[in-house]
Amino acid sequence: MLVKDIIKIACSFIGQTSLEKALDEEATLSEDEQLICDSLVNFFNLVYNEVACEYIPIYNKERVKCEDFKVKFSSLTENPLQIISVKDICGRKVKFKVFDDHLVAIASAVDVLYSVQPKSYQLSDTVASCLPMRVYAYGIAREYYFLQTLFDEADVWEERFKNSLHVLQREKREIRMPRRRWI
């Protein structure tokens, strides 16, 4: 999904129809429209960061060699937020201890699964996400109205945003009722 498409949906939510039309036609934006568009892209990055840090983390898995039983975080391709698991080459869990700039694991090479901070996106970038575009647009509308100090409208979009995330996150499982007993 394109960031631009998410911004267009958010424009329809916040009443910026001229900006939505300009983005749809790929016309040059006026100075005011460009400022609003840049703000909406920043709001998207805030919302995407919130979703990635609080609801649906972004994971990365890498195989790295241990030097003196240490794995320096600088040897990983991205800066880890949290180490989820460490396994040896055979796939067995390895006990590990995390320090400020490295982790210690007793193995020669390990597979490290860790969560990462999302990168910042621009208007023309593509985002890989399992969430629908409208959920991000709800969050963008919330941030827009909050910045405009329209707190009632911001609360409405906040509620839609949070409810959408909770519905999508809800665990789908079989419901079992307790057996009835005859008296």
C-alpha cells in the first residue's frame, strides 16, 4: 500500500477534498496544500510507529557469529528494540543475557529474533502492513484534529482507531461453554 493512498483516505476524513483531489490527479500542490500534506505524512509516521511499538511489532531474524560468546548489536542489520529469542544453528533455544550494546549467548553462531523500530516513510513510499489503510487514516485524522485543538473530533477518531486495532487484534478461538449438570 502506498502512503499517498492512506493520506488520500485521511483527507476525506478531515475534509481536505482539494488536497485529496490534487493528490489523486498528481497535480502540483499549492504552498498551503504542501504544508498540510507534509504534516499528514508526519502524522502517518507517528501512527505507524505507534502501531509497530504497541500493537503489531516489526520483527527481524538474523544469523550472526558470536565472538567470545558476544553478539554486538552493531553487527545486526537494524538496531534492536527488544530481543525476542536466541537459537543455535540447530534451532534449539539458547539462554542469553542482554546488555547495553551486546548480548551474551554460549554458542558459536546464533539466530537472533528481535523487534525493530520502523523507519520513516515519504509520500511516495510503499508500506508493507497487515492493517487496512483506513486504520492508519483514522490515526492520521486523530493527530490532525488534536493538533488543531479540536479535542472532541480527535476523541472520535481516537476511538475509531483504537477500536479498529482491538477488533483486528482480538484472538479468534473456539468458545467452550461448561457442561451442564442435571440436578
